[in-house]
Amino acid sequence: MRENLKKLEAEAERLREQLNDANYRYYILDDPDISDAEYDKLLRRLEALEKEHPELLTSDSPTQRVGAAPSEKFGVVVHRKMMMSLANAMDAEEMLEFDKRVKRLARTEEPIDYVAEVKLDGLGIELVYEDGRLVVGSTRGDGINGEDVTPNIRTIRSVPLRLIKPLHGKIPKLLEVRGEVIFPRKAFAKLNEDREQAGEPVFANPRNAAAGSLRQLDPRITASRQLDVVLYSPGVIEGVEFDSQWEFLRGIRAFGLRTNPLSRRCYGIEEVLSYWNEITEKRHDLEYEADGVVAKVDSYRLQEQLGEVSRSPRWAIAYKFKAQQAETLVERIEVQVGRIGSLTPVAKLKPVQLAGVTISNASLHNLDEIRRKDIRTGDTVMIERAGDVIPYVLQVTKPGHPRAKPFEMPQDCPECGAAIVHEEGEVGYFCVNANCPMRMRESIRHFASKNALDIEGLGDKLVAQLVDSGLVKELDDIYRLSKDQLTGLERMADKSAQNILDAIEKSRAAKLDRFINGLGIRHVGEHTARVLALKFRTIEALMDTSLDDLQGVRDIGEEVAKSIREYFDEPRNRRAVERLAKELKLEEVKQVEGRGALRDKSFVLTGTLESMTREEAESKVIAAGGRVTGSVSRKTDFVVAGAEPGSKLRKAGELGVRVLDEKEFVKLLEGGRV
């Protein structure tokens, strides 16, 4: 009997080795030597053996990629070594400046050896291997604390559960390796196609899909998403040594870890620039989303000598791709109604391919912006995608012939026919009808968004159906929806309906600041909502506070205070908030002391930043101890102005508030002076 068990044990180990080798050849070498059918046959045999003889099961068996029960929440992983963020270069001149700085600090005039890598647009992760076995997988988080997503990481087939022992070398006692979880373009397109057919909301882009998939509480959902991983930097390593980035990449590849085959060793900055040009040409043909090229000093000894500033290394930089531009025709200009009733003009464009995406709409922001650029129906315009995300009209390149009349805002709401109000000296136009269907759709979307009540599944199409069918006329109607009502909607299956109801139920336990943000009060974003929640502790206290008391709160200026008071003075809004509060269990928000170089500094952001999103900019300010507010007042320390700044820039000039461009802002974040 014992002899038979030894034979089965040897067979199980042989099967594990065959399956691990097949994964290595498929994901690392891109040279599979067995078919999918053969792989499945080996896997089924191993599963059968382990089921019949549980004592043969090992934690790193290929059969154990999925099997953990859904988690209630993610634990915290403290990174042994901080996961830093990269400084950005926007043009070749800034790359040359980076090279000069490296040479100056290295005290050399000789060309520097760099490793150039494609900058992936994914979710940062860290994998920890002990004695060759995967023990922890975590997200980057804030660079110090990440989320423990080990069960989900284990489902990714390109992540080995056990490292391969190289022919000439040994497996490290401890190996921490960082990289990105990405969603390949083909798999992403298939996922969105399946979700659309099932009547579920689609993901906006592969990065969001990757982040959402990796952070699923149920690993089985993650397993179904076909995620991939690419690894590129070390954490703490014990038991082996690497002298350079290039040696590290080759070394971890020998362990069976996936690296990017397009990475290249470059002699001098000119070769890095040449590499950037090459990747720029083929960026839309890559199997994954990319937003630039990263250049790293190759020598680890020199990296250590150069050190870091703030949370960014001095020895690496990200050279972002330039915003993509294209010409197209403005077929018409329409007006869309937002959640607070604001009217936004939108250019309906002749569809054009830009940065791998078909663009047919572009925001025109406001009437002042349209007049400044003199955009009219029938004009040929140049459009651009800032950071390959937000399309906007750059300028008119060829006026229409004959020229159309200048655009004017409507007198009545195009959605409900109610009156439009516009205060003298203000940029915005607003629909006065709080029950405007378009306002309600946008209100629900905002209320359910990730930074508010975070109700997963309430996407555009479902929200439109809920409002158009009359099932949701007020926000609190969301909490009285039944499964029968949901399954009666177009393309809503029983399981999808239950998922929506579960997400709604989960949202009942909400923090006060998220609830305030979710109401969509004009000028009240995440930061202001948190300030209000900390000050007033309950929604009832906030509703009853006076205008003077609001103006006395730090970071709450006259305009914001007036907007808050006007919102709660409207009887319909007050009744809606009271009804919502009865449906929820609102949690008090606790104060967290800010630390860092920007402590006690107040920022206002306006326009589009090229090197980071608005959310990333806010996070970096908060991480450095600062605050981001929604409006400019005399209490504001800095206004950061990106491309296409709005009226906040003018207000800063009137009040004498210091304005920073993007380069100055980044320098300040890095601990410099401006």
C-alpha cells in the first residue's frame, strides 16, 4: 500500500512539473509545446489524484489557483520596502535634463547605461516568494500599505505558484518582485461584449477592468477575467544578488516570472529616445494598453548612490506618450444635463480613430470656451486625447463654408423643458427642475459611484432604464427595488438582478463623507464632503447649520457655503436627504492627521493635467499632507492650472492666489520649492 502511494506521489509531482513547465513555456517563453486539450488532460488527472488522496495535495499545486472562499474584506500588507512612484517627462528636452542630472549626481560625463521598458497601464502589485513558493500577493496601495489579494493573484495563470530552479543558480530564500496586473486588449473586449449581452455595465478601459477584477472579494470572478501580469522591479531579496536591472530581469525570467520581452538595455539617453520613438509607432499594436516608456539607470550601485526624492527615485523616469490628435468635422453641438442641473455643450463629431479608439463626442466645457475658440457646426476641428483618455477640441482648423451662426445656450432644458437660469458673471447654465429625468440619471450615477455609495452594477444603461420606466423617481427609490422589478427590465437576468440588490444592500452601511459627496451638491467634492463630515458629525447637524457657521469652517469659502445652504434650503432636496438617511446606517468619520511636505497647504485644481489624472493629483496632495478644495478663496494657497483651465484661474488672479503650472506642481510634490 505504501509503495503504491509512493508511485502516486511521484506521478502527482511529475504532473505538477509538466503543468508548471507548460505554463512557463506558454506565458514566459511564448513557445507552447502542448495543446490546450493536452494541458487540460494533465490537469484533470492531477485533480483526480489529489481528490482521491488528499495527502498528495500541495499549496502550490496548479489545481489550487482557485478555491478560496469569498472574502468579507481585504487585509493590509505592509511592504518591507516602499513601492515608489515615478516622475514624468513630457518631451525629449525633459529626458535630456534627467540624463544631465543623473550624470551630475554620478559625477561622470560618460554615457549612462539605462534599461528602457514599456510603461504599462495596469494596477501595481507585489508578489512575495519564500523558498520559491508564492506566499503573498498585494496591491501597491499608498506605497507603504497595500491590500492582501493573494487568493486573486493565485488565479492568474502567468503567476507561478512555485518558482523554477534555474540551471545555473539557486532559488532565493526571499524574493519580492513588483509589476503590474494588466488586462490584455482581446480579453478586455471579450469581457465587455459578454457584459453588454448580459445587460451589465461595461468597463471604461482595461486598467479599470484589471483593478476591479483583482479586487473582487470572490476569487472565482477574478479567475474568469483572463488577467495577465508583467514584472519589472525588485523589493527585498535574500539568498541571491543582482547587480543591475538588466541582470534582475533576466534572473527572474529564469525563475519562471513573466517580464516584458520588449525591454531593452540602452547605452546612453539617445538610445532611450530612439526606443521611445519605436514603441510610440507600435503602441496601438501592442496586446496591452501602454502610456509611455520608463528609463531606469541599469546599475544598482549607481541607483543607490542617486537615491530618491519624496516618493520618487532619482534614477528612473517615465517618458509619457504625447497626446494623440486628429482632425474631424463638428456635425452638431448638443447640450447635456448634469446631476446638479448644469448644462454642458458637447460636440457631436464625425467619428474618427484616435489613439486606438473611435471618437464621436467631445466636451466643449462651457459657452465661454466655445466663443473663445469660435467653434461652430460644420467646422473642421483638431481634437486631442489628454493622457489618451479625455477627448477635447483643441482648435478650429477649417471654418465651415458657409459659416454657421455662433452657438447659443438654450432658453429651456432640452431634456424636460424647464427654465434655464444663468447668473450674471457666472460661466454655468442650470436647469431649475430637480426632477429632470436627465438630472436624476446623473444623480443616481454619481450617488452610486465608487467615491460615493459604491453600488456596483448601477451603470449607464441600467440607470436609464430605471428612470425611464419610472421605477426610480427619487434617490431613495433605489432602496425599495425588488427582484421582480429588476428582472422585468430589458436584458436583466435573475442572477444579475440579485447581484444589483446585494450591492444596494451592502451600500446601506455608508460613511457620512461618502454620503455627502453622493448627494451631488454643487462645489462639494470628496475633500469638502470629508471636511463637512468631520465638522458636523451627522447629516442632520449639517442640514441645520447656518451660512455663517459654514463660512467659518476651514476650506469652506463663501461660494461653497452658499451652495450648501441653497441645497438644503430647497424643500425637495431636504425631504430627499431625510428619506435617504432613513434607508442608511451612516457612520461617523474619524480625523486622520496629515503629514508631509504640503501639510496645511490648500490646493484647487483646474483644467486637465497631462502627467496624471485629477484623482491621482488629489491623492498625491493628500499623501503629502495637503488638502484639495473645490473652489478658490482667499484661504487657498495654490491653484494648479492644467490645459483648458476654467473660471477658477480667473478667480485666482482676482484674489491674488498663486497659480502653479503642471511642472511647478510636480516639483512641489517631489519636495522642491517653487
